[in-house]
Amino acid sequence: MEALWVATAFVLGLLASRLGLPPLVGYLGAGFALHGMGLRETEFLHRAAEIGVLLLLFTVGLKLRFQDLLEPRILGVGGLHLLLFALLAFLVVGNLPLAIALAFSSTVLVGKVLEDKKELTTYHGRLSVGILVLQDLVAVGLITLYGENQISPWVGLVLLLPLLRSAVAWLLEKSGHEELLVLFGLGLALLGGEGFRQVGLSPELGALITGILLSGHEKGGEMAKGLWSLKEAFLVAFFLDIGLREGLQGVELGVVLSLLLLALVKTPLFFALFLLFGLRARTAFVSGMYLGNYSEFALIVGVVLERAGLLPHSLSTLALLVALSMAISAPLARYSHSLYKRLEARLLPLERQGRHPDQEPERLEGATVLIVGMGRTGGAVYRILEAKGEHPVGLDADPEKVSRHQAKGRKVLYGDAEDPELWERLDLTGLKAVVLALPDLEAKVLAARWLKERGFKGILAATSFHLEEDPILEAAGVSLLFHPFREAGERLAEKVLERLAIMGEVSHGRS
């Protein structure tokens, strides 16, 4: 039976992916289809689903930084949006905990889109993730509040958890970089969940707090990346479990349609609140497009409410709503930059006047080379050009990366290469070359096209990680291509030959 589950989930997940939708839409569809075939959930599937939820909360805890949550735009926009949208949803569903759950946006969907587009560290990426984490904390509060666990007299032991941070961090250091690291993370998530269950608290809260123990550790991010695929695999079981348990029987289509129409308010509401807090129209629009959906946490909270007898609608209604919401939101989020460019003339006048926290540069102060993307490759280009007497300026959409370079005395500015407004306003006078050292192909193509539209005549260089990217970049106007992996190997071979030649000369001299 497990093979049939996996095969059906794979086929429908692949179909959804080919249609530009999140695979989890296919997984929910697979659960509905299997239910229609007469199959039902099993204890094994239910347990796997629970592990998926624990891993999800554990990885949220790993990425949680309280200083980010206290940032006014995250706390203000996230909190106000949660309150206002929950009030609107309450008018439709008449149930406060469910209305709050419907205000959440999908951590899985938004995280996946941001990761695919290499935008997790951009300003709008960090903003979106911060709001998602804030919502996830509220979700854990709901799960804990409406869960069925009976509080144990030993519950006070959880207050001792911070004392374990040093020991857990020491074990993390000793766990290496491969399967031991993943196994350690899985064990922590399960141990945290089971430990909290034993003292009568929500296991989801336990997984979250266990993750928070390692938040900020230099290997915490590496562990989160290692657990990503494992977490995704177990979450497949969660979506299958929902579909198999409920099927499409009892779906209230009127409620689904009403709440889908209500979801259309999410993006404009986020957009208005971001503008109110002083962000640029582009940041507000792109972030709002990413967050304009219903969350898998709405389903998790729905399961808890159903067990408590407090869910006013069927779980199948909620599952279909979340699936359709993601199916509509995913393609819009992926093409949010292009959509903004089309709507820019109407949205730009809505910005508040004055300097914005995500302000981008308009002048480069005598730079001869602009390096877009200040990662390892961009940083190396900067150092070599500066040593050879050029005047490079770096540009990056990761504020922390910008700060690190500036601390080293380098002229690096905040700027998002996918922002058309940046290229329209930026003074290119004196630039002899632009180097696009970005990881994302779409970002390089968009930047090259906008530079070409501005009439830039200098050298336009770009990294190309795959040969099939070459014609796309060349068509966009790139005149110089660099293949980091292939050319790094060629350069290593040259160094080996140089060393062999030197050794040969030394050996010949001694003979």
C-alpha cells in the first residue's frame, strides 16, 4: 500500500509541478484520489505525518531570530495584518481560532519560491520570512491552547531547557556535515516533541523550542538545509493523510468560494500596510504577492480544532481551500517581479515620500566597474579589480552581506538586481564594465535587458553555471561569459602544470 501512496503522490506532484503549481497541491489531490479508490489512512501514515509537522516546526525554530521579529516592519505589518484579516475571516467562518489560522500564509510555499529564485536573503525575502515566522509562532500558540494534552506536574522541567543549549551545541559541532548532522536534527525534533507530550504540552511547541535552542548557531543553517528534503518527504505524508482521511465528501463549495474570494484581500492588505510602514512600492508589492495565500498551518490548526470538536466546517473543505489557494498564488508569486514592472506606473505614486529603509542608490561615485552580487565570486572580482587600480563598486540585495563588506572598507551598496527602478534611476556615467555575479539566471537576464535598454555600451559580463544558459544570457546582451566550475578546473590544471614545470627544473638542476 505504501508503494501506491508514494507512486500516486509522485505522479500528481509531478503533474502539479509541470503546471507551475506547488507539488503539495498534487499531494493533497493524491490523498483525495486514493480516498475515492476506497483507501484510508493508517497508523504508519499518521505517524509519518506527525513527524513532518515536528520537522517543520523544528526548522522554523532553527531560523528564528527574535531581533528580526522585533523589527518594526515585521512586528507591525505582521501583527496588524493578522488582526485585520482574522476579523474579516471571522465574519465568514464565525470561529475565532479558525479565522486566525486563515490569516497565516504558507511557510512551505513562500520558502520554496524564495529558495528557487535565490531570494531568501534579499530585503523582501527576509521581510516575508520574518512575517511567516511570526505567524508560525501564533499557530503554535493555537495548537497548544486547543490541544488535548493534560498538563503534568513535571511541566516545570521545560524551564530548564536553556541550560542544555551548551551541551546540544557541543554535540552539533561534533556531528559533522553529512548524515550524522541530519540524524542529530531529526532526533532533536522527535525528542523535543515527545518530551513536551509527556509533560502535557503540545509536541509541536516542543519541536519549535528545541529548534530555538540552536537558533543563531553557525551550523544551525546547515542543519536546516540538511533537513529540508527529509522534512518535505514527511510533509507529503501529512497532505496524503488529510486527503485520505476526509476525501472530498462533505466539501462545502460555498465556503470554499467565499474564502477564496476573501484571499484576494491578503495581498492588497499587505501592500497597504508595507507602504504605511515606509517601504517602497516594489518591496511592498513583491512581498505581498508572496504572502497572499492560505497556509498549511491552517490545516494543522484545523486538525487540532476538529479533535476538540471546535471546527465549524469539514476538514476536507479546509484542505481543498488551502490547495486551491496555493494553486492560484504560486504562479503569481513566481512572476511577481514581471507583474510589478507592468503595474509600476500605477503603484509607484502610492509610495510615501522621504527616504525608505529599502532605498537603492542612484549614483556610483566615480566607479569604473559595477559588480552585481557580492558572494564569493563577486567578492573575488572586487578584490582583484581594486588591486589592479580600478574603482569597483559592489551591489547586493542581502543587507547583512552589504554590512560585512562595508566593515572591511569596501564600497558595497544595497540594491536588488531584479528591480527595474534601480536600473532606471542609476547613473551609469563612467562605468566601463558591469559584472553580473548572481546565482539566479532570471535575475541576470532581467538586469542585462534593463542595462541594454538604458543603452549601456561597456563590457557586460556574467557567470554561467550551465552551458544551456549561454544563449539566453547572450540574447539578453551579455558580451562576456564566465563558467565558474569549468574554468576553475582549467585554472587548477594550469597551476598543476606550472608546479610540475618548476619541479622539473629543480630536479634537472640537481642532476
